Amino acid sequence: MELSIDWNVRPELIEGWNTPNMYGLLFVSGLILGYFVIKRIFKKENIPEEMLDKLVMYMVLAIIIGARLGHVIFYGPHFDLKDSMGNVIEEGYFSHPLNIFKVWEGGLASHGAVLAIIIVLEYFSKKVIHKPMLWILDRISISAAITSCFIRLANLVNSEIVGDVTTVPWGIRFLQNSDDLNRLNMEGIPIPVRHPTQLYEAIVYFLIFILLMFLFWKKEVWRKPGIIFGTLLILVFTARFIIEFVKLGQSEWDSTLSINTGQMLSVPFVLVGIIVLFRALKKTAIVD
């Protein structure tokens, strides 16, 4: 007897309407929670509220634009994917550029978001708040973890970023996954049971958020700038690398690679995290 869960959740909040939807609701909920985390930290450190407002504006733009462009550039598909009969089974972003703006349909890459956030925070730290880059990165890291958790829950609702076929009892049959539906409709292949990799990542990110909160508030590791940021990079992208082993490749060329695009992009972030953490641990603690 096969043990599995049938996931037939539709993202629409109003039947027949693409927006508003559960994907957007969860995405925004993650941003709001991240906002309140940063607000509490800034209040503790007597940072003016107008600084928080500017930071939120920069962060929201960086997350949305960076994550979307990261998905488009790193994962694609860049051009239309067609079956043997010449029918388009998936539209490519370069073939249909306006699809790039359809964020509500899903397709966000954490690697792109991280790169965009680092660029934006470099500007914010030097030109706006006038504090060291690692100071702001440490504080943003905590909210980034909980926001990432909610983004992966949004992916779950959208039945996207699914895992490989599996027989584990907690496997999920994603009845709304577009790729599996296409195979069913065009080739008659039944919808398989897959690893819920979105849920795996959401759980890991939530645990990382709890750990970072503990380190900041109870262990006061903020006294050594870089510890929290380095820890985030190491844990998040090590988890990503491991989970990618049971995740369906997202780019059109992943099936030909020994390690997929997500894993290749994760390695540099882990290495940077190790360097940042090692240097932070060698520093003298800041006296409050």
C-alpha cells in the first residue's frame, strides 16, 4: 500500500482570479514578520524609525527584483520549451519578456535575492545609516531567515520547486504541479509522489531563524560583527546543497549535470560564510 499525501491546494483566494492569491499572501506575510524582527532590534539599539522605513523599502525591492531576476537568469527556461510535435509546453522568459514581471505566478531564486540584498545593503550601510556592512548584514540575516521560510511555504501552495519521485511515507502528490499535469495530459503519465522539498527548506529556515534569534538575544554574538551573517550563509546554503539532491532540477540543463545549478550556486555562499565567520570569531568583542 502506497503512503502519500495528495496536495490539491489551489493558490487562488477568489475562484477565477489569479490575484490576489495565497502565494502573494504568504510572501507578504514573510516580509511583514521580517519587518517586525528588524523593528525590535532597531528599537533595542535606539536606531531612528525613519532608518527602518528606508531599509524596508530597499529590502523589499532587492528581494523581489533580485529573486525574480535570479530565477530568470539562473533557471529559466530562457526560450520556449516544445514537445516533439512542436507544441509549446512551457513559455521561455526571453521568448515572452512580459512573463518576467509575473511574480505572482511563482519563480524566485534565493541566490539572486541574496546577491541583490548584499548590493543594496552595501549602499545603505555607507550612504544612509553610516555603519559597517557586517553590522547591518547581521541584523538583516535574522529577518531573512523567517522571510525565506514563508517564501518556501508560498512555493508549496503553488506546487512548485518540487522534489524527485519518492516512496517515503510523507511524499506528496502535487496535483496542481504544471509539469506533472502536462505529462499527464500529453503523455498519459500518472502524477507521481514527490519529496516536499519546499517544506524541507521551510522547516530548515525556521530552525535557523530560531537559532539566530537565540544567538543575538541570549548569547549577544552581535558584539562580534559577522558571526550571525556567516552562520546564516553556512547553514542556509549547506541545507540548500543537501536538499538539492532530492529536488527536481529547476534549470533546463540540470538533467545533464552531476550537481545541479542550485548546488553550484550554493558552494560560493558557503565558502564566503566560512571566511566571514572565521574572521568574526578572531575579532575582539565590541563593548556595549
